[in-house]
Amino acid sequence: MVGPAGKVVGVEMSSEMVDRARQNLSYTNLKNAFFRESSAEDLPLPDKDFDVVISSGVFNLIPDKLKALREVFRVTKPGGRLMMADQVLTGYLPEDIKARVDTWAG
């Protein structure tokens, strides 16, 4: 997410990935990038603070997609943008694959 004065905030739900991102950030000279541990369904960020929200392959993993989208729009400034790349099922899902998807995270 890109906010005031070019501030960049990465949100990740696992502490391991936040630690990894912070470690990688330490190899740069960037002073405007930060990482937070949170789910996309409950962003720990102020209202209307970001010009751009970028999501890459996240929404297909979120159980409550509507709640996550509401959060994105809450933190995005009026006239801001959501840039998203994700997977979408447009046809029939065979039962054997559906069973694997249903138990993926459980």
C-alpha cells in the first residue's frame, strides 16, 4: 500500500513472512517501507490514508472476501486505486479438486 509521502506498508498474516520482509528490507536503503502482521480482514491502518493498494494473490486465500474488500476501501483515499492480480474460478470445479481445496488450510 502506498500512502502519505510515499509511505509503503506491507501487510502479511504470518510472522515468519513479516520477519523475512524486514530482513530483506534491511539490505536496502529504503526509509519509507514498513511491514505489519495482520489479516486483510482487519487492517491495522488509518482510514483514507493510502493512494494505492496492491494485492497479488491474496484474495483467493481470504475466507471473508467482502470484509477484506471493505477494509481495502476503508484505508484507500477517495480517488485512490486498488491494483489486484488473483485467481478466479470461472467454470466447474471437479469434486476431487474441491475436496482438496476445502481441506487446504485445515
